Amino acid sequence: MDRRLVQNSQMAVKKRADIFEKCYRYTTVKNMIAADIYPYFRTIESAQDPEVVVDGKKMIMIGSNNYLGLTSHPSVKEAAIDALKKYGSGCAGSRFLNGTLDIHVDLEAKLARFMRKQAALIFSTGYQTNLGVISAIAGRDDVLLIDKMDHASIIDGCRLSFGEAKKFRHNDMEDLERLLQQYSNKGKLIVVDGVFSMEGDIVNLPEVVKLAKKYDARVMVDDAHGIGVLGNTGRGTAEHFGLEDEVDLIMGTYSKSLASIGGFIAASEEVIHYIKHIARSLMFSASPPPASVASVSAAIDIIEKEPERRERLWHNTNKMLDGFKGLGFDTGSCQSPIIPVIVGDDKKAFTMARMLHERGIFANVAVSPAVPSGKALIRTSYMATHTDEQLDKVLKAFEEIGKTLGII
């Protein structure tokens, strides 16, 4: 009898297990907040310009992906206002049913032309684009080969698919070939970032394409940070390498150079037709709002008409890369307007970000798992609209803090 009572008591304890227990035990962030080194969810009270307002104070923004400075361009704002007046604030449904407007179709045609592909399909976010495309394309007998440092949305898209996902070492073509040999009998999709979002380096696309041809694989490039930045006309990584006809799928987002929110995939008509009717994140998500769609269309026009913006962006990028290296900072293998300042220790990176904030510099922190363990960094990124004076102030602040923390 006593044994049964004990067993019943144990069962009762098990039944009382609370799924929220992990929430109560999660103290890491609270400890950072208490130490006044928490760098996330800072509230900005102004537009994403080279200077922003935080807590009523102006700060130089070097943590934005607004590479061409188009979020405040008069033509972009005017296009958004006009679309809002004509179509209202939203579509009240999915693209699949009642949410396709003429401006959605027009933007898809413009994106296809801009990316030099047969067709394009727009999604409500860039994240949803990768989720929908990858999970639609990869079936049970397929394998997805992804770079270890690919964006989280690519990894999650692989998880949602029925295909098998395998990672290869970052930009390591020998490791990619090893996997291609291992899965020679399967349908294969290689998915890579064009510009890697934390390291700022560019994928070795010529070798990726060469290996894809050798082993009968398809290639998808997530060019979120390449479009508007790379290439003779700002069309991204594939144009940068002269490989636009060799890349099967090009994915892009609006939240960087295209000055809005949303995403798209560009490919052949047959592939886009398939994704359009299979991708769950498209079929079961509300349609992109009219103002967002109109903003992107206007941004594409500006990219084509104002190449000097891209030229200025690269002036600023080269100035800062040379400046950081001259001061003795480790910027890794950066080749883009994303310039990492590698600190190493997580706590030191958080401390550095806080010290920058106190000096009026808004920069971002990246620690594991966003970057390899022991490679914590301050992620900086630049706009065409930064002035030399602003950038000089940033370098001065980094120099002072770097010396104080013993980084340089």
C-alpha cells in the first residue's frame, strides 16, 4: 500500500511538470541587463538614416542594412503614400486567393527583368522566401548542400523540407565537392549566401557553379546583401562574377538596398510556376502590403538611374575597411559594406558595443551561434549616405575603445 502511494506521488509530480520552466530558468539576458551591457532591442525614434535618435540623443548609425540610403528617398516615400491612398493599408488575404493586386504582378515582372531571369515571385518577408522556396523544391529523395555560415532562414527552410540537409565548411570548395561526390545519385540543390551577413565576405560563386555543373546540382543564391551593392549595375553577386545565366535561383530581400520589407525569388518560368503553387509560406501568408510593394518598385528605378549611390557606398566601404585595418583591428575576410570587427570574447564584445553606444555610435554585436565560438564581433555596415565626417568620428571612437579594452 505504501509503495502505491509513493508511485502515485511520483506520477503526480511528473504531471505537474511545467513547459514554462525553461523560461523561468533563462537568466542569461537578465544578467546582461543587470550588468548594463545588453545591446539588443534598442528603440530608435527616427528614420534609418546615417544618424538616428535613441533615447532622445543623436547617434551615428553603423548597424543598418540600408546600404543605398533609399528608405528616406523622396521618390520611395511618395510611391508608398500613393499606393496607400489607392489600395489601402493591406490586402486582407493571401496572394493565392484574394491578395494579388496589379502592382504585385507588375513588381514581379520588374524584378524578373532586373534580375535577368524569366520570372519572379514575391513573398511577404525575405525569411518566408527561403522557407517557402527551399521546402517546396527539396523532396524526400533530394539533398540540400548549404554553407555552414548560411543565413538562419536557409537552415530553417531545410528543416521544413523533406530533403536531407548537409553543411559544408564555410566557402570551402573541397568540402563541398566531398558532399557532392557522396550524394551523386540524389537530386542536389546548393544553397549559399552571396554576401555572408556576419563575415561580409563573398561566396566563391565561380567554383560553386563549376562543381554544380560537374555533379549535376542546381544552385540557389541568397543575395539579400548583394543586390544593390555588387555588380556593374547593382544586380548582385551573380552579375559581379558574370554568372547570371549559371545560377538557377536568385533570392533577394527588400529590407536592405530595396528600402522596404519582403522578399522574392527569380528563376525560370517553370520553377517559379511550381513554387507559386507549392510554397506554403506564400500560399498561407497575407499578401505584401501595397505601400511596401510600391516602395520596392521605386527603389529599383533609383538603383538603375543613380549609379553614383553605389559608387559612394564603395567609397565609404573602402574608407572604413582601410581605417580599421590601419588601426590594427581584425576585419576577417570582409569584401563588402558589412565590416566585422572581430573581438573574440563575448563579454568583451558586449562591453565594446556598450562603450560605442555611450559615445554615440550605434553598432551591432554578434556572438555564437551567429558566429563561431570565440569569434564574437562588432558588426558594422555602411550606407551611401554616410559622410566622411561621420565615418571619421566612428574610427576615432573605435580607436579609443580598442586601446582601452586592449584589442589594438
